[in-house]
Amino acid sequence: MKKSAALPVALICLGSVWFLKSTALLPNTTTLLSLLLAVSGVLLLIVDGFNKSTLVTSPMLVYAGAAVYLYDNFVLRLSHVMSLGMVLIGLLMLIARSDQIPERSVRWRSLPQDQEKQP
């Protein structure tokens, strides 16, 4: 029986991050968070497709990433970031109410209980 590879993989990951941080090649934590939020918004739109749900959540994730970055660099104050976010989410929610925008895809919804039991 082989042992788990979790410890060697964790050591490799932690050592790599430590090396990148000590050589100043790794951006600061706020920049990484901003990038992760923006990338997750784009990936959500790609994976789930364009629908009522992703019309609101994807741009808001991208906005959250931009807002964290701008706030960290003191370009915008917190009240500016929050108020712009409220306006953006309100506009997106109004646009999502349109009948021309498709509902969320059926493939991600759970099956009704009577269909789950069938082979």
C-alpha cells in the first residue's frame, strides 16, 4: 500500500511560495486576491455560460477584484468602492430580469428525487 502524497506535495507548494516570496517574485497578498477574484469571475462565465445568474455574479467578482486592488492602492475610498458596487449590482439585477436572457442551465440543477432513483 502506497502512502499518501499529500505531505510531499504540500512541502513542494509551501517551498515554492516561500522561494517566490523571499525573492520578491510573488506579488503581495492583496494583488493575488484581486487577481483570483477577477479570474474566478471570468472562469465562471466561461464554465457556466451566459445566463441570468452569471450576468450578475461574474461582473461582480471582476468588480470585487478591481475594487480590492484600487482600495489597497488608495485610489478609491471604501465608501466609493461600496457605493459603486451597489449601483453596479443593481443595474445588473435589473438587466437580468429581461426575458431575452436565458435562465440558468438545467445541467447544474439537481434532479428531482423520483429521477435520482431510476437506474
